[in-house]
Amino acid sequence: MNNSVSFGVLGGDRRQIYLAESLVRDGYEVCACGFDKVELAPGVRKVPFDELASVCGAVILPLPVTLDGQNLKAEYTDERIPLDDSFAERLKGKRVFGGMMERLYSTSEIWQEIDAADYYTREEFLVKNAVPTAEGAIEIAMREYVGTVSQSRCLVAGFGHVGKTLARMLLGLGAKVTVAARKPSDLAWIESMGCNAIRIEQIPEGSFDLVFNTIPAMIFSRHVLSGLRGCSLLVDLASAPGGVDFEAAKKIGIHAILAPSLPGLVAPKTSGEIIRDTIYCMMGE
């Protein structure tokens, strides 16, 4: 990495606070905008957006970049930062990094002229980010479930990055783990890990104490929920639109919790450093 690069951290949550701090520790000049309500580490300079855009060669946007499709996600300021042509115009000539960039790209045609990249799509990010997500899910289970995770009958729906990591951690805690997937190859890997493997359509046939969903599709419909036996807690980890009919779960008597963006809530320091490391890889390429 070239330490002559100056980074601008624009908006976000606690992850971006630790991200900025870690960049300073690595010897970079760092400007930040959108953090009026919080103290930042020594060396991180708070500046207006115009100044950040003019002095920083690389600009890091939050994960996700936007929640409403119109304004930048910025939890620590009351000032809105609209995502419009003016916003995009000021970032011309910069290297821009952000998480879940699709909605940002639709806010202005100018983004076609900007060197922008999505760190959320990187494999190394997804693998590392699965760890705090899985840890956060287990923390919820330990807090909300009346029994122990050890010896509990756990279902993990989905065998992506989070599903793999969560299943492995649950096994380590002594849980009886079943993983639901679609691909025959995934079912084989699940069995090789020491878990029980079932197909998605077999979920209603099982008896589980704890259920974790990682699939961003309506897997746990009213029909499926009504077939679950013994389930008292369901944690939905899937990105929008999620995969649980929460109204049906409430009526059936299943305590269902929507738990998005767990890395930023349970491990913001590690999550910020994962973003930093991913961006270093992207810049190195």
C-alpha cells in the first residue's frame, strides 16, 4: 500500500469509526464526514463533504451505502447527505468503495464515469464477515432461548458463508446441528462436517429447538412455520427481504427475531478492520 494515499470515510455506523481509526494506525491521512455526534480517534480529521471530496484520493462509503435509496447512511449526524447528481459529481476522479452499491448506482448516471467498487461482493470480505454474524446469532440464542445451546436441536437454513460458519460454531458448542440446503454437493459437505443434512422442503418435517435462517427468500412461510415442532426461537439473519413470515410466527407462538447487520452491532471493531483489509486487497490489485 502507498501511504501517500489519503482516505475519506463518509457516513456509516460504528464500523466506519473503527475503520477510520485503523487507517490512521496504519499511517494514512484520514478525513471523516457524517460523524457530528461522536468523538473520533486522534488523527481522524472531521471535515465537510466538499473538503473531503477535494483532498482525499480514496473515499469509503458505508455498508449499506443507503437505507432509503435517497440519502447516505449516516447514523451520527442529523444532516442528510442526498445521493444525487451533485453527490456523484464531487466524487469524480476518486476511487470509491462502498457496500451494497446497487441502489447508489441508480441515483445518478454519473456513476458510470466513476471508479467505484463494492467491497461487499468480495469473497474474502464475505468469508471473514460471516464470523461476527455467526457469533452474533449465537449470542442472541444464548440470551433469548430458555435452554442451553449445548445439546439443543438446531436448524441452520442455508449453506452459504454464514450458514457454514454458524453450523461449525454450533457444533463446537455441542449442539445437534441440522443444515438445510438445495444442492446435492452442499448436502454432501454438510454430512462431511458431522451435521445432519436435509433438503429445504424437508424443514417442516423436523423437530428443532433453535432455528437460524440465512436464506434471503420466504422459506419460513405460515405453512412451514406451522409444521415446525418444538421451535421456540427463530433468528432471521438473511439480508432483505428476509425469509420469515413474522406475523405468522407470532400467531403460532414462535419467538422470531430479525437480526440484520449483526457484525456492525456485535463486533464493530473487527468488522471495520475487515472492510479495511478488503479495500487494501482491492487497491493492491
